[in-house]
Amino acid sequence: MSCIFCQIANKEIPSDLVYETENLVAFRDLNPQAPVHILIVPRAHITSINDINHENSSIVAEIFEAVRVIAEQEGIKESGYRVISNCGEDGCQSVKHLHFHLVGGKKLSETLS
């Protein structure tokens, strides 16, 4: 499989890792949309939100537990942040591997983009 996020999770491609566990990795986005823009990715290949099920939903729960830790580590826990996941073609999912964007560090626009 040539999934870039699988390769990053397996450390076959370098990244600016900020957090990792047995089940997930978090790293800085190469094209940040805010001062803090971190991608949180399960190590297991899950294509999108549509593929979350009873067998893998515990990984998603772990991701959201990690969001709090990373937000605190990055100094944005109190000021606020967004967690975003795009799903499918119309949702602008560019990498077909489930991932969550943790974005903050400045006042974000009230409109969705």
C-alpha cells in the first residue's frame, strides 16, 4: 500500500512528530492553516469516517483523548481550537486515510471553509 499516512505512521517517511502511542501518531501539517496545525492519524489504515465500526472505534476515542493532551502541550487548550475531519470527495478528503486536523493558535474564522 502506498498510503502516505501509513508510511508516516510506520516512520518510513520523516515527519515532525509531536505525539505518538501504539495506536496513533500526531505530526505537524506541512501546509499549516494556523500557527498550530497538527494531523492526528491512526496507525491502522482506516479509509474514512465511513469506515469507523465497532472493531476500530476505540482508536477514534483514543484520538480524541490525545487531542486534549496535544492541545495542552501546544498551549491552545484554554484559548480554543478546532478538530476537523474531511470525509469523501465532496468533503474534500485529500488523503484516503482517516485523520483529524487539530487547528488553533489564533482566532479562527466563524465560517467553515
